[in-house]
Amino acid sequence: MEDTPPLDPSIEDEDNQTPVDDPVVNPFATTSRWAKVKEAIASNFLRAGAYVILICAFYIFGDIIVRGAPVVFQKEAPFINTEFFTLDPETLVVFETADGNEYEKRYSEYAQFKRDNPTVEIVSEHTHSYSAGGIRGPLVGTFLLTGICIVIAIFVGLTTAIYLSEYTSRGRFMDAIRLAIMNLAGVPSIVYGLFGLGLFCLVAPVITSEPNLDNTIQIWFTDIEIAPVIPLPFTDNSLSFQGWGQCMLAGGFTLAVMVLPVIITACEESLKAVPMGFREASFALGATKWQTIQKSVLPYAFPGMLTATILGITRVAGETAPIMFTAAVAHKDELPWAILETPGNGVGDVLSQSVQAMPYHIYTVAARIPQSEYTEPMQYGSVFVFMVFVMLFAALSVWMRIRYRKKVKW
């Protein structure tokens, strides 16, 4: 019996004189017209919502760029307003002389003008706090606070994530810890600010030869000492729980505690995303637990961990409430390291100072000073610089993630 050759779709049927065609019908395709209409309505509604969000974002960013960029950039060389980055905030003095000329000068320039022109009569004078000069102090303070936060948060966050992912087993206790960490990520920033004020500024331990012995609070009409002093043997110093005061060290620790939940959760998920086969293969070759983590897990989880860490740090760098309670001041005459010029001072004295910071500076010039045409350049210029700073951090995280992922594909 001869085999029947397969049908060729190009051969025409003898009766219908048309090609043989048997289309596959999708049994799940809907035939209801109303269902298709509802799908189109829902799709258009979601699309409109996305466009509204994009329009609002572009409007906000565009307004900041239009008003803030002219403060930072200029038409003549060097095309950047270097004074805006090299001067500290000063009071702006707007005054008019008897001959009808109106001047806008920084307070230091105004004082020099009066010394150079003692005979000039000033008929009107208006001051605008922190609306002249530049943002050198707030910019330096922000970098210092962010640097302290990065050192603490990366070390504690990464080690905690590795322990939770690689060394612990599933159970009610560990699930409760993970739930607590996730809940901490949603705590308002002002709560972290009060926490940092109470723990780091008022209670944190200090090794000192002159402890504060008068640091008590009253609870139920009873004086409770909150700064116990523990003498250290063989030295004249004591361990006094009197707090660090309002300083950049307290601010950096507070920001680190605030960002830890985000870093721990994201890093743990990145570690879990690495296939279990990598670990099993390493164990089969005789590697120890830590060797397996170091050689077979961390290199592949590193891109995700790095992205989460940088984005988390970027988020806390713009927080106002935590640093307002623990580290920031509205005005400071000198940079923090100027204290090193005094003999006997060291790095600890630098870290024990309060600093200016961009978020608090923006809050001061935008919310605590009356709005006017004289305050707008400082407001929008500061916001523009800080927005660029945050965008550069976000772009850095994306670039580093792409770069490292190309090296560790599996």
C-alpha cells in the first residue's frame, strides 16, 4: 500500500477551485461587543491618567528649570555663576539713596558700601534673609550628611540582608522581623526625626572627662536621670549617656536608620533572585558558606543591591524633618573643617558640629521668609541645583546597574 503524500496548501480543491485553508479559531476570543467597549474605555482611562501624571511632572520640572537655570547659568564666560556655589547664604539688602538710585547688595557688600560712602543718604532700606550669596554651606553640609549616611547604611544594610537571606531559616520569628522591617519603610520621616533627637542627640554614649551630671527628666513627679555616668578604669574619662547634641553625626545616623528598611528589603530580594543552583554547585565543589556567598551569590546580586542602595540614599538626602531635628541650622559662618585650624581639634570635633543642608535651606527660604521678587532667585536656584543633584544620583544608579549586569549574566 502506497503512502499518501501530505496535502500541499498550494494545491487547489477540485470542487471549489480554491486553496485548502483551515484557519485556527481562538476559543477564548470574546464575541461580546459590550466587553470590547469596556476594554477600550478602561484602556483609554489608564492612558489618560498616565498622560496627566507626565504633564504634571513636565510642568513642575519645566517651571523649576525655567526659573532656576538662569540663576546658575549665565551668558558670558565661564557660563556658570560660580559665586552661587562658592558663597554662603547672606541677607539681601535692597536700599535707595537720596539721589534716586536703587541698589541690591549682600549684607557684607552693603556694610562696605556704607563705609566707602559715609556721606550718601539712604532713604529706604529693606532686608531679605538668606536671599543673597550662594549655597556653598548647604551644599557641603548635604554631602557630609549623605556621606555619613552611606557609610553606615551600606555596611549595616548589606550585612543584615545577607544574614536574613543566607543564614536564617523560615519561621514565625524571622517572618515577624521581616514584617517589622517592611513596616518601618512606611514610617513618616518626622517620626524618624524625633527618634534621632531622642536617641542620638540626647541619650547616645559619649566618652568624656567632663560628663554632664545635670541631665534629668521628670516622670510622675520623680526625677529620672537619663545620662548615667560609668567611670572607665585606668583613665580619667567616663562613659556618659548624655547624647551627641545637634550635630552632623547624629543627622547621618538618623538618615541611615531611616533608609535601612528600604536597603535591607531590596538587597534581600536581590539575593533571593540568584538561582539556588549557583549555591548548590559551589557547595558541591567543597566551598564554605561564606565562600559561596562571596563568589557565587554577591557578584550576581550586586547590580540590584547597588541600585536599591543609591536610590535609597537619594531619597533620604532630600528629607527635611530628620536633619531639622538632629543636624541642620539655618546659618553658619564657617565650613565644618574650619575648626581644624585650632590646635588640639580633630575629626571628632568636625563631626560634632551642626551644619547647613540643602533641604532645610530650601525650606527656610521658601516657607519661613515672605515671598517676593527678591527671594525667588535663591529659592528656584537652590531647588534647581538640588534637583540636578538627585537626578545625577538616579542616573548613576541606572548606569552602574547596566554596566554590572552585562558582566554577570546567567
